[in-house]
Amino acid sequence: MRLPLFAAVALILTPVLAPVPAAAQDVVLTLTDVEARGGRIVASVNTEAQFFRAAPLQAAQAPGDKAGEVVLTFTDVPPGDYAVMVMHDINDNGQFDMGAMGPLDGWAFSRGTGPIMGMPTFAQHRFTVTEAGAVLTERMFYGDGR
């Protein structure tokens, strides 16, 4: 069986003309108003399915003894919608600790605009990673219940 010329060319060129998936990029997160309280700062990039439910797509951490700004970089993040969650785990116990007056640990979220009122949602904190990556600047918040 012989293929017409245009069919043969189409079969040869199909792999070349197939869409190439967008390359994964960096997400650079700058945290401001960090307090030097010790422990460690732990941040994660989460899909909607992972947000407060499962292991994150990626995590990064930094010592929690530096006040001011802390920069964390997540590498090779595919384009898409994500939310960032950050915890300043002051006593380094791997948990977000609550006291009688509220959080004992510091926190931040992508697109965070102030202290948390109720359970955070993915929709509130969603941002998009494009083919150019993403650059976020978020403020850390701390409760008064040391």
C-alpha cells in the first residue's frame, strides 16, 4: 500500500509540529516583615488538589532567625494555577501552633492581604505561573500569643 505524498509528509512532520509543553519556571517568593523568632520558615507551592489536603508540589525553607526579608525560590514549577502557604515554625516542631489568643507561629499566603478571617481557600490565594515564571512578595503575619 502506498501513501499519497501529502500523507507521508504529514506523518514525518507530526512529531516536529506537535505542540511543545511549556517549560517549567521559577517561582521567587519574597517574604517581608519577617521577625527573628528562631525556628525555621517553611513555604510550599500547592495545586488546588493539594491545598490543605496533601503533600505540596514543592517546599522550601529558611532559618527563622533573620528579621526583615527572606527570599525563597521554587524551581521547575510548571505553568498553571497555584497557592503558596508559609509558616514560621518558631519552635521547629513541624506544626502550626495555636494558643488561647490565636496563632503562636507566623504565617503568610500568596495574595495575602491581611490577617486570616476563617479558613483560607485556594481561590483566595491563587496565582498563575506563566512561561515567564512568577515573582511574589508577601507579608508575614504574627499572632500576639507568644
